[in-house]
Amino acid sequence: MTARATVHTWLLCLALIAGPALAAEIDEVRRLHAAGQGVEAIERARKAVAAAPKDAAMRFQLAVMLADAGRAAEARELLEQLVQEHPDLPEPYNNLAALKAAAGDYEGAKASLDQALRANPSLAAAHENLGDVQLMLALRSYARAQQLDPASATLPAKLTLLRQLLRELPTAKP
């Protein structure tokens, strides 16, 4: 799943609303992160969040960096807080869905993506991610059906095609 395309635009919009100082700080944190200085970027973002705990843009950026650093539980906690506080923002739902899907919680991921699309029906990344989640749900359903009916003539072909498709897709990312 890919949420990267919407992250920068969304953060920039939030930062500009909050003011130029915040926009500059988010840009600096993103620059550090992109330059491979993830630990420093995370620490700087944590300090900014401590100074302005209601800053949704910096908290979102921190969640993205934590997820990239393999700290999914921390990222998920931040994103869950963001969706509770800002249910009208689709990007936190989208990124939360990516983390849920990566953990194998496809039903939870679908629910988060449904929320993202309610907040913004035009969010292309959420539509793409929903398609990925639906593929995984289909795979599970077909596999379960084959367990229940091993003699099925149609299920082996469906499972083979779906598995081949999933192998050829780009790696999922939040």
C-alpha cells in the first residue's frame, strides 16, 4: 500500500495554515529524514510535538517516520490519536490502514480506508490501498473456501492467479 503521494501535500497544507515557523520545522524534519538521519528527525519531531502537542501535522510526520523506522506500534498509536481528534482528515486513516494491513488486519485496514474515503472520496492513495486490501481479503476467502471444499474445480485457478498477481505487485508501504 502506498500513502506517500498524499503525505507531503497534506503536511504542507496543515503547516501553512498553522504558520511559516511550523512549515519550516516540518520541512527540516522531512529533510533530515530523507537524508537518512532518521533518529535525529524523530527526536526533533518529538521535541516539536512536546512543545505543541496539538500540532496534527508534526504528529502525522512523526508517525510516518516511526513507521518507516519499523516502530509500527508507536506510529499506530499516534495515528489512532489523530483519527480520534481529527476524523475529517483522510491521511491518518490511510496510513493507519497501511499499518493494519502490514500486521495482517485486513478487515481493520478496510474499515480505516472506508473512513479515509468518507473524509475525502477523491484520495487516490486510499482507493489504491483499498484495492490492495480487497485483494488480500479475496485471497483469504478463496483459501478458506478451498479448505472447506478441497474438490472445488474453480478455486485452484483463482488462487493461482491471485497469488501470481500479488507476487508481481510493488511492495506495500504506508
